[in-house]
Amino acid sequence: MKNMFLRTRTTGIKAGFPASHFLCPSKIGGRAKRRGYVLTVFRFDFSPFGRRPLVPFSVFRFIILFSVLTLASCVDEVQFANTPEGNMEALWKIIDEHYCFLDYKAEAIGLDWNEVHARYRGKLNKKMTSTQLQEVLCNMLGELQDGHVNLYTAADVGRYWAWKEGYPSNLNDEIRELYLGNDYRIAAGLYYRILDDNVGYIVYHSFSSGIGEGNIAEVLHHLRLCSGLIIDVRGNGGGQLDYAQRLASHFTNERILVGYRSYKTGTGHSDFSELTPEYLEPSTTIRWQKPAIVLTNRGCYSATNTFVRDMLCCPNVRTLGDSTGGGGGMPFTSELPNGWLVRFSACPQFDKEKQHIEFGIAPTIPCELKTEDVLKGKDTLIETARELLGKR
Amino acid sequence: MTLAILSMPLRLVAQSAGDSIRTHSFVLGIGSSHQLDTYLSPLNYTGYQVSFLRETLRMTRLANRRVSFQSLWQGTFSQTSNISGTTTDWGAHIGYDALWHYNWTPVQGLRLMAGGAIGADAGVLYNSRGGNNPAQGRVNVDISASVMAIYKFRLWRQDLSFRYQANMPLMGVMFSPQFGQSYYEIGTGNANGNACFSQPGNAFSLWQQFTVDIPVGKYVVIRTGYLCDIRQSHVHGIKMHDRSHSFMIGFVKHFRNVGREKRKVADVIL
């Protein structure tokens, strides 16, 4: 290819530049030619003030290199089109790169995320409605079997709730209300009273309801003469991890290892940080020294799952009821080109044996709510816990 | 401001050693903003940005009075939304740069400047629908290269000044969470690897401004111009860009330091 030359006469700015104002081409460097490279370079000697170039060639080389570097250095992300295909591809990619249980669930439930892509890609068509698209995408997310995975649209919240809906609830709210009676006390999110057999009873409906050290200290002080304590977190779907750890910290006298956590360090399914140990620090206020039983069911999820994990590491604490629902991954959010919001597990948690707690934690004492007890207005789990605490 | 710079060599000769001229300017800008932060969302966000730029420029005694010092404060606020308009990002940032330029005056009316800078920036980008990843913090300290060209000419009996300036960070240290690391995790003390070495290969950024100073009346100098601020990074698998283009307008003030020996006692307040 021939070297290209350009000679252009331009009009000087009257007030500032002399009349001799040229853009002059000249030769390119010969080294590239000698090496056999084919190279075409424009060279402009900006010489408004005489023959001597005002700006040397090296500066122009730098400018060209700089411009190329600028264009090549744009940091961008692939933007999918707002079509059924584009939204599905965007969702699949988000999960593929950010979801933290793909490897674990491939082993535990045989999940093949690439196969899921191929299967659901075939269910799309360009004429499908928004509702139909939502159904397809929710079904695709359902393959993950994760209660922390949701698809939020203007019309609905896509969800996977089989972790609790497919099991007995082991909870009757009306009967639980009977145990609380009418004279129960409320300290922030804690509902509590002393039962007839001198057993303390605390119900915590949601870890989204805030509790402070002062609240917990007041509750435990009120219950200090009880022979034991029942903490009922059945149906508690989670909330703030801080509240869970704050409550659990009143049941240990020393710093104890309760589990581990990790996070993703890259887009690969196995890209994780090293496990970080999680410790439970003892509270500096009142600490419970007597037996305690935590009532659990499949409705215990997310932060409640972590609370149960932590409590099981505390001395004098047992759990009674059904397995927790799970939810052992801290969720992140992202979004699709059509504006739908997707939530997914991003940071896995483990118990102190470094085992996943995503599918729940088994109780120390398995117990089911019996129909005959319900008919009598009795809660089997509460009665069993009272009996165990009373035996002591 | 550039009027003062261009006339500095002549004035400095005529003045005593204690005299110097400082040029202060304050401009406000409004323009467009194009943002991406894959820690928050894979989508591009577009919207507006308002900003201010506070600048001080003066000659120093270094290299036989051929080195100038420039101080730059910049603050921005942006509001952007995704393509479907369902989510809003709010961003704020403040930064400071101290720059030293060597000055050449090849011909009368033209001044070329090249040098380096030390700067620091801090900012935050908040996503209105984020869960455990609702915001992204940005902190960085950089060493930059900087070039500037100032050209002065007379038009319609007015001394106009054109200026172009470009700053590009060459190396520095920046904060970034790991790919899937939550701020909860960082807050618990597990913050290893969150301070990263930055260089054009992983954090190419470029700050450019083109300004025109126009005298209005005897004492007022209006500055108007265009500011192109490109900030990017690709660290720990997190892609970020924040590109803004702003129209700037403000005013310029010149101050002369007359030196201690020239001050009259009656004029000194403190």
C-alpha cells in the first residue's frame, strides 16, 4: 500500500497566526518499512510560524496513539435488547455470572444451567406478551429452587416458595395467640410473657422488626426467674442479619465460631473467596444461662436460618420442630432491559462444619404439630418444649 | 484567568520579587451523564449532571518562574435512569487536583504547558432499587499527566483567551469491592484486596476542558466552555464508566499579591 500524502492550505486566523499556515504531510518512519510491515500514516507538521515544525512528529505520533488508546479503552458492558430474547439472555447471564450456588446445586439437585438455557430459549417467541414472558422467566428461575430468587415486575413477584409450601407448616397462628394471651409484653419486635409453668416464651415474627440491646436486656431481665426459655421463630422469614446476631449473642459467654461465609470473586461458577470464619461475640449486657429451646419450622428462612445456625452453637440451646427452610445466601439485586428487578443469592453461608445451609438446618429435636393437639387448642411443639424444660 | 497568565512574564519583570498574580475562577456546569456500574446493574444509565469547578492558577518561582501551579476543586451531582425508566441512580463526587505545569511561550499569544498532578477523588453512586448492593463507593488517589494550551487574540476590541486542558491519570490507588463482595462483608473487617493499583490499562480516565474567557466591561471576565469528564475502571471484574459532557459558565477574578514590604500599615486589616 502506498504511503498517502496530504497537503492542505488553510486560512490562518488573522489576529494570531502569520500568513504561512500549512498542514504539511511528510514521510513516515522507515523502520516499519524495512521490517516489511505495511503501514500507512498521516503526518501533519503544524508549522504556522515558519519552516521549523512547531510540534515535532513524535507529538503527533503520541496524539494518534493516544486517540486509538482512548477508543480502545472504553469500558462497556453488553447491552441486551428489550425483547423476549434479550431479556431472557440478560437474566440467564446475570445468574450465570453472579449466582453463588450453581456448582453446589449441580451436585445437590443435578442443576445444569447451560441445559436450562437451551430448554427455555426454545419457549420464547417474538409475539409473546409480557405476562407470558414473565411466566417463562419465573419458571427458568424456579429451576434454581431458591427462595431468595425473585423476579419483580409491575404486576407480580415471581417466586419459588416450595421450600415451605411443600411441607407441613407445624404452626397454627390462632393457637400461638392463645399461648401469648392478652397480657403479653412487646419489646420492639419481641412478643413475650411467662407461661403458667414458669417458662419464658418469646415470639419473634420477623427479623425485619428491629431490636436493640436494651430491648433484649429488658426481656431477659423480666424472664430471669423462669426455669427455661422458649424462643418461637416459626414463620419468621428473615430480615436483618444484625438483629439475628444481636439476639443470639445473649446466649453465649464467650466468643464462639458459628460458621463461615464467602463471596464470588469472578464470573466463573467456582470463583469464590476463601471462607471467612464468623464468630459470635457475647453480649456485654444480660446473658441467658438457663436452658433455651428455639422452635423452628420450614418457614424459618434467610436471617432466621442464620439465627438458628448461631443458636445451635450456643451452650444450653436446642432447636425443636421441623428443619428450617434454608436460604443460606445473602441476596443481591440486578435488573433486565425491560426494567424488571431480579434478586438472587450472591454470598453463600456455611455452618461451622463448612457445610452449606442453603437447604435448611435440621432440628435437634424433631417434632410435628399433631392434629389431635390442634383440636384441643394445644401446640405440640410448645408443649413438648415446656415438658423438656420442666424436666430439668 | 488566561489574560493574567499571558501577561505574567511582562508584569513579573516589572514587579518586585514579592508580587504575583493569582487567578481564581468559579464555573458551574450542566450537561449529560452516561453511567455504568456492573456492581449495581448491567444496564447503562443516562441522565443529567450538574457540577462546579473551582480553580486557582499562579506562577511559582520554580525553574526560573516557568512553572505554574494550578489548584482544581471539582464537585458533581448526577441523576440518571435506566432505559426503561424504572430505576434511578443518584451520584455525587468531589475531587481535588494539584497540578504543576512547565510553561513554554514559543510566540506571543500562545502558551503551551505540560506537567503532572496529584489528585484525590471520593464519590458514591446510589441505586434506588438495590437490595444488599444498593450503592457503590468510589475513592481514588492518582498521579496524572496534564497538558494545557492557551491562545490569546484580540477580536472586536476585546482580548479573548482560548484554553484547552487535558488530564489523564497514569497511576494510583483506588478502592473497589471484589466482584460479589457486599459492603456488609467489608464492614465486618474483611477488606483484603479492596485497594487496587490503577493505571490506564484498568482505569483509563480522561478529563478535558475547553474554555473561552470573555471580558465584559472593565472588571468582569466571563468564562464559558465545555467539560468532558471520562472516568472508567475495570477492576475485580466490575466494569464502571461515568462519562459526562457539560456546558460550563462562570467568572474569573485576578488577585495580585503585593508582598509584605509594599503593604501600607493603614491598608492592613489583620
